[in-house]
Amino acid sequence: MEEPMKTSQIISDDHIDDHVDDEIRKCFMSDPQKSFFMFAGAGSGKTRSLINALEFLSAEKSEYLAEHGKKIAVITYTNAACDEISRRLQYKTIFHVSTIHSFLWDLIKNFQVDIRRWVEESIQEEILEIKSKQSGRTATKSREEKIQKKKKRFEKIKNIKRFSYNPNGDNVGSDSLSHEEVIKIGAEFISTEETMKQILVNKYPVLLIDEIQDTKKELVDALLIVYKEKKDQWAIGMFGDTMQKIYQDGKDRLEEAIPSDWVRPVKVMNHRSSKRVVALANSIRKLSDDKMQRSRRDAAEGCVRLFLADTSSEKEATEKLAARIMAEQSLDQSWLTDDGYECLILEHHMAASRFGFSNLYSALDECKLFGTALRKGEIPEISLLSNIVSPLIKAHKVDNAFEVSRLIRKNSPLLSKKSMAANIGAQQEMLEKAEQATSSLFALWDNDANPLCIEVLKNINASGLYELTERTNDILDENYVGDDPKVIALKKALSVPFDEMERYATYVSDSSRFATHQGVKGLEFPRVMVILDDAESRGFLFSYEKLFGAKKQTATDVKNEKEGKDTSNRRTARLFYVACTRAMESLAVVAYSDNLELVKNTAINNGWFSEDEIQIIESQSVL
């Protein structure tokens, strides 16, 4: 019988990565400081190491930084991550925590003359490039439209006094720079302008970048140029995992690009997931590299299952059955509740069809001008219904008169402080008008009715209960003959029942169990269901059918493989790794295919799942 592990050994093994933080601290204490690339796989505590590094810098260098007007720059991937890091650092002013786009805009925004020159040259180059393809039989109407559109923008630049940019918006105004332009301008200025290099190095003597594998390659290249020239004055710390690179515009072969004099600490522990999930992650990772992780000694065994179903299967029923089986086999009844597990899909419309807001989403998605506003739930007419009307209706349905009154006073212009002050002699009339407007609105839900969103807007427009957008009249006009694509899309989208809009609002606020494979990077959940469905996702960058051997690689795939370039299989394997490693306790993978046996055989042969962990769900079994 094997001798039981001693407690001291267990503690020692689980803390095998503690040296990494020490290595990073030594980089900061060197003279000059050393740069580093810290490799950290899923669940390894990357963010904890980043915070530890920042707390050390705060303790050792805050006085110097404050005296000299310098800061430590921290670039991370999302606004949520920025907020979390800032909170954990207690909002100390020596740290400048931002997203990539915010960081670059802050650097370049005062160089308006240079920005103007760059934009003008860029537009001219783009026109010439399109024209070079626009000849003879290759000429197309869409190219000509692009040329004319760029010419119009070039003419408008003459009248722009100052370029603007919102890191969190769609930036559609004529004076607005796009997200892509800010990256390109920032990277070019950093890599070529001595003034910009000096500003960067002097202002931020240390720059730490989280999720470096998905940082734009232009920026990575620019920063490495600055490092080469200023390494005695400047240090960069990069935190990331090449296996979690899920966007095309990140730096390929990142580790090969890292200078040889950088320190390269490596974390090998996974503190997040059960032993079986870690084992699965390692087997997926073997397709790309040999950086295997170790699970904690005290980690649960965990449960992973692969469910296979025909592409034509009824998706919702199949996934509910998979959840029931997971509840039985993992001995965890939380799989039976709607909010008991996170369901990861590839595209937003897959969540829309499963969560019941596909009519609204499809209509809005047809208008590409909505951009991020659709994905963030920031379309004004929809926001009014979800953020203001919906809470009011919910309060009414439970007879919470106090909450109804509070919400009306808070949001309705009829009872605003400004309105009441302007109508001192008619305040009772204003109160009665607000009451009538509210009663009229509530009547739409009488007898458990579910009114159309457009009916709700008509009611509000007639009563004046809330302020509406300028385009509302066009949206409500049944005889509208204009060509505004946003109005056309909204007319169609708002012709859905009110509860469909509420489900959409729940999804975009991250309050449903649905999320995308890409959108959950950095997050973790006790129970995860990963949906693999190429047919429904309609994507071209990722193919689970290819990864699982149900579909042959294209000639381009084979060519890219031979040339050492990124391939569909590698991209998909990385995405699969990211999705699976969100699971802390148990994981269900539901794969749809027309070649179930091929998928099954590949899963077994690659060591991802054993045969007893795979179950084929027949279409009749979900009825």
C-alpha cells in the first residue's frame, strides 16, 4: 500500500509556483530594472501575481513615483478587469489602469496635427489600394462605393477642428477615430516618434500588460522597439498564456519575439479546476505545446462528459437532457436549475435562439451600424424599455405602490424637480397627469397580457410619461418611407412581445446563464456546458468539426500548417481550451455533428474523453 502523503508535502506542492512572484520582485529591484514575460495557464493565479507585483511596487516605489510625477501603467483587456484591479489596489493614484484603447488614446490625443496627417495619408493609401483592384473584370460596385465613402471622409477632415474618440463607443461621427485607427496611430507614433517614446518612458517607467497574447500585434511590436532603445530606463512586464490567444490580431509566435534577456517565470499549478478538468485541458493543450499543468492535491476529482447529437436535433431539448444526465452522474442537482450552470455558445444569436429573444436580436443585428451598442444593450429605445419601463412594470405586478411612485418621480419628466418648479401653481395637475399616464401604461398588461414593445412606445409617446428619442416618431410612423437603416431595424425589432426585450436585456447584462466562448476568458464557474455547433455558429475562423475529425481540412489549412502559420485547428483548439477551463467542478461538452462516430473516435484517440464519458443522444430520446 502506498504511504499517505504528508501534510508538509501537500502544502509544498500546492505552493510550487510561489517562486514566480519572487522572480518578478527581483526584476523590479534590479538596477536597471529587468523586463519579464510570465507564462500562466488557465486558473494559475495570473491576476493574483499581477496584483502582488503592483502591491510590491506600491510599497517600494510609491514615494519616488509621487515625487517625480510618474505612474505605473497597467493595461488589461476589459473595463471590468480594469475596475477589479483598481478596486484591489484601493484606487491608488500611482497606478494608471486602463484598457489598450484608453491607454493609447491618452498618449496620442494631444497630437492632433499628427493625427490629422496620419488619417489623411491613411485614407489616400486605402483609396489607391482599392483602385488597384478596381480594374477590368475585377471592378465591383461595392469597391466603388468604398472609394466614394473614403473620398467623402477625406473632404470632411478639412472642417474637423479636433478628432475625438470614445473607447467604449462606436465612434460613428465624422470627427471620430475608429478603435482600429487608434491602435494603428498609437503603435506607429510609439515606434517612430522620439517624442512619444520619451513621453511613454518618462511617464510610465514600468508598463505591465495583462492578456498579452491578445494584445494587438502592432502595439506589441512597437513596445519591443521602444524596449530595445530604452531598456536601461524602462521595464515591461507581460502576463499571459499563448494557448488562450483567441483573437486573430494578436502577435503570432509571441514567445519567439520576446528578447533573450527577459526573465521568463512559469506557473505550473491550476488552482481553479477539478483534477479531471485539468487533465482534459492538458490533453487539449498537447496539440500546441508541452506546458502541462498540475491540479491541486486537494482538488476534487470532478466530472467531464461529452454528449453527441445530430445537427438536426432539437437543440434546447438535447441540452436540457444533457444537464439532467450531468446532475445524475456528477451527483450535483444544481445542473437542474436554470441558473445552476453557465452555457457557452460561439455566437450571440445562438444565445438569442435558446433564451428567447431571436426575433429582436436578428432584426437589430441586420443593421451593422448598431455595432457594440447591440452587444452592450445601449440602444436608447431598447434601454428605455429595459432599464426604466421594465422595473416599473415589475413593481406594479407585485403591488409595490411605494416603488412605483419612487420610479416615476425618479425617471419621468412629468414629476422632475425642474418640471415641478416650473409649474408651482399646477403641481396637482402634474401629479394627476403622471397618474393617468402610469395607469394607461399599466393597462397594457391587464389580464396577464404581453404587449408588443412598439405598443408600449406608442403609449409613452402619447402620454409623455418618459422622454423619447428624436427618431421615435419615425419608428412609430406606420407610413415611414425614409431609408435610415437604424429606424428600419428598430421598427422590426420593436414589433416583438415585451418579454422578449426583457430576455435580451437579461442576456446583455450578463445575468443569464449564456455567454460566448470568447467572452468568458478570465472568468470561472462551478458548472459549465460548452456548445459546439459549427452549423449554427456560421463562423469561418473556428471549426469544431475539423478539430474533432468530422470534416477535412482545406487546402489552405494544409498549406498554413506546412508554412508554420496559424490554422483553423489551432485556433479552434485554443478556443476549446479557454471554454473548457472555465469549469471549476464539472463540465459538459455538447457537440452537434452529422458524423457522430468520427467525432467520438477523435475524442477518444486524442485522449480528451474516455469511451464511458461519451454519450450519444438520439433525437427520439429528447422528445
